Amino acid sequence: MARRKSTGEELLELFSLMPWYICLILALALHFGVDVYVSMSAPDTELKASPQLASSVISNMFGNIVLLLSKWALPFLLIIAAFGSFMRSKRQARVYDGIKSAQYDESISKLSWRNFEVLVGEFFRRDGYIVYDTGKGKDGGVDLRVIKDGQLYLVQCKHWQQLRVPVNVVRELFGVMISENADGVFIVASGSMTKDAKEFAQGKRIEVIDGKKLRQFFEQQQQSKERYRFVPTSVETREKHSCPICGGEMTERVAKRGPRAGQKFLGCLKYPNCRGIVNL
């Protein structure tokens, strides 16, 4: 049976997910913020012996303990987390810089699944995203959470070179995106995706990056320094139209058969439970 983590260990693990500079800023803000708070607090009024005296003393003792923890213990944990986060960022940079365009396929094939996640995270970080590692992909299939311009995207990494990523992987992550109200999804694979997976992603806030596309993006960043931009499916369109049946969110799709085959329309995200559509 695994040992239960202490509160300090859980806090340290949580803090270490943040960028190192944010940890340092929080540590300084807490340490000096306590002094500011104490200096601004009005002095306690002298109490005469009364039934309220004991409770006042206990309250003051508890407050002093909280202040000590805020001034020393939490900043100490944040500084340790900042060091760990800084070292991790250096390791991520080494993994990224170790991939050479001329030997891309060979370099990728030698990566462990964990280092592949590191590579993908560094790719987003160099493109201006704030990257949070969820911890070995145990969080509903989400390996990374990336934020840019106030928008949250979920990222799943698949280091499958011999197998193609199936549609159920895309569908499950899409469900997580809806439940978390995220702005979009990236599925990054070192190999390829099935046809069904690509078709399911069409018209939704899902960006599928297979091995071929990832190589192109990587070469752009290393050589021409161009930056890849992810633009979710028409945010304005999603806001203007709600499902005429259930009132829920809709997504852009393409009709595959019938008199409107090949034309775009908005379909309810709850399909097949709800079959509401809006023709464009």
C-alpha cells in the first residue's frame, strides 16, 4: 500500500507544476506581504480579565501560527519548487535542442514517452504558451495544460510510432474539453491518426498534429523561426448559435451525404442524443 503524502509534499508537488519564476514571485509576495499586513493591522486593544480573554489569546496564537507559516514555511516550499521547476525547464530545453532536423526521425524514435511529452511541452513553451504538466498523463488523458492569451488548451501526447491513434482517444479528450470548459484541444502524435479520428476532429475545437505535421512545425521553429498558431473553430459562430432543440453548444461540421453533401452546418455537441442542426 502506497504511503499517503503529507500536506507539505502535496503542496510541493502542486507548486512544482508552476513556472519557476511564478514560484519565486509568490514566495517574495508572501514573505514581505506578511510584514506589510502586520504593520497595517491596528494594535490589539488591552483586555481586562474576562471570559473573552482566553478565547482572544487562543485566537491570537492561531493567527501568529498562520502568519509564521505564511512568512517562512510556504515561501520555503515555493523556493524549493522554483528550483525544481527551473531544473526541469533546463532538462526540457536540452531534450528539445537535442532533436536535430537532419536526423529528426531517428531522434524521435529514441525518445521515451516521457521525453516525448517534454519535447511537446517545450514546443508550446517556445511558442509563448504557459505550460503545466499534469503529471504522467493520469489526469483524464490530459498530459499538458497550456495557456495563451487567457485561453486554456488541453494537450494529449501519443508517442505511438507503430500504431495509429484511434477515434476513441479523440472523442474522450473532446469530452474532457467540454467538461472543463477549455477553449480547445491538441492531440500530438509521433505517428499517425486513423481516418475516423481525423474526421471526428473536423469542425471541432480539436487540432490534430500527427508525426508529419509535428516535424514541419519543428523545422519551422528551428530554421525560419516562424511560429505555429492554433485558432479554434470560429468562436464567434459558436457564440451566435445555440442548439435549437436543447440550447446547448454547437460545432461546425460537413455533411457527408444527402442533398447538402459537402456543405458546412452547425451540429449539436450532444449528438447523437440531440440532433439539432443549423444550416450555414
